[in-house]
Amino acid sequence: MGMTDPIADMLTRIRNAQRQNFESVELPASKMKLEMLKIMKAEGFIKNYAVRKRKSHNVIKVFLKYGPDGEPAIEKLARVSKPSRRTYIDKRSIPLVAGGMGMAIISTSGGLMTSQEARKKGVGGELICTMW
């Protein structure tokens, strides 16, 4: 049986790896995951990521980021829109995550972007996840 929500699987793998203080975590590759990781790296939530070529399928290796005292860079990571219940927002209802300290990733007609970018551009879309 196939996986029903690969994005939730990615977020869970990252959460679990950070809980165990792993340096990195591997997950199956997809374009959507790569775009999300690009945003997470640009916003300082992860160190880096790399795509590893395999015979059967490609894998993304995510290098996790920790603070000076060993605390994870991502305090909370939550999936909002799910395959069973999609969550769409318009430009007026873009959430302010953790009082502006966090961010949301939104899938818009212009591609994936942070909640701050979507607010500036005045676009809404599917609210994928929130993190702080």
C-alpha cells in the first residue's frame, strides 16, 4: 500500500530525527519536498539538503540545524492542509505564525512561498504547514 501523505511523512521524519538529535535524515525525493526544503533552508530552519541518486528512486538527505545548546532550530512543525481535508486561505487570512517568529508555507498560483512572501504579493492558496 502506498503512502497517502508524503508531505506529512517528510515533516514527521524531520520532527523525529530532531527529537533524537540526529545530524541528518533521509526521505524519498519529490519536487514539492525539494521546494519546501529550499524555503526551510533560506529561512534558517535546516542547515542544508542534498539529492542522492539511487537506482530505483532518488533520496533527499536533510542536514538538521541545532542551536548552541543543542536545541533544535525547529521548535514546532505541523501539517495543516491534508489530503482528507484541504485548507485554503485568501490573502486577508494569511496567519501570523508564533507572533511573527515562525512561518507558514503556502502553495500559491506562483509556486510555494512563505506566509510573509504571500502577504507581500497579496496572494492566497493552500496552507501546507506551519513552523517555528
